[in-house]
Amino acid sequence: MIEDVAIGSHVVLIKQTSVVNCQANPGSFYVDVGATKLYVHCTDSNAPTGRIVKNLNGWEFELDTCSYITFINFGAFLPFRMFGDPTSGGGVGDTYTNITWDGIELAYQKGALFQAVNNNDYLIWQNCTVHHGSNGLAFSENSVNDGSIAPSHIQILDNTLYDIGSTYGDVDAHAISWNGGDDILIDGNYCYNCGSTIVFYSLTGLGGSESMT
């Protein structure tokens, strides 16, 4: 995917396995092995190295220690770290609570299009569209795995999730997935063309996952 933010349009590019293949195939892109750079085929068919290169992780809202924020009515492509960094603090992630996403579109991401981790509580996703990712909305606990700090008090309402695990293949693709956590409401969502739809894991020693509707 590449977009012109001035006109609000985008074109889906074809994934390649090397810079050489990206150079040889118009309308293509390549992500390096370390998943740090995105290369795009150039119109002159010369090597894209050092020319059109983008930081793969893109923009980020700094949400650590934040509360009572609403994101409403906008779209984001390649949004891995847009809403807090789930890998920060040695994998513990940013801590935030009472955040609402309303009318948001997230698309085109190798990995989860959104991931909440430790102590991310009282979150609402409603009226959103989530598509073309390895995974959709993911809620998990890092480093502890006993359910004590897993994301809890979450509402997932009236969203559309589709093409999960298709453009970006993943043998473990889910529209919505959970590891632990309590007080979870999932209602009125439409999911299609997903590796699997809604999944709750119950790993050995993992607590939580109570009061689910």
C-alpha cells in the first residue's frame, strides 16, 4: 500500500521477497528481514535502495500514562505503533486506560493492526473498520502470563474486520484475540475472510478471562 495523503486515495502494492524483485516488478514493495525499512518500486526501474525508503513503524501517539482520550473518524495505514508501543519497556509496553476508538479505519499491517498489552484497561473499540493485517485487534499480557495485568474492562462493539491473514499471511491469524483479562464485551461485530474470527487463549498458568460476553 502507498497513499497520497493530499487526495485520500491509495494503491495496494504487491509484496516481494527481495530488493532485486522489488526493482524488477512495477507496483511492488519489499520489507527487509529486520522489518525496519519499506522499499517501493521506482518508476524508472532503478534500485529503490537509498531512494524511496520509509521507516516501517511510522508515526506514534505517545500514550504512556495517558487516560480519557477519544480517537474519532480517521484512517491509518501501517499503524503498528500508532497507538502506543507494545514493545517498549523491554516488552512491557505503554500503560494507558480509558481510551476510546470510534469510527477509525486501520489497514495494511504485518502483525496486529492494534495490540494492547499490560495494564491497558477500560478500552472501547466501536464503529471501526480493521482490515488487511496479519492479525486484527489483539489483547495480551507480556512477561507475566498469569492474567494479573492483562487488558481488562474492554468493549468491542459494532466493528467490521476483514481480510485478516490474507494479504499478510499468518497461520495464526485472528480478527480478535485475547490472552487473559476480565470484563470483556464483544457485540455486533462483522468478521469475514479471517484465518479465524474471535479467539480466547487459555494458556497453562494464565489466569483471567472471566466475565466475557
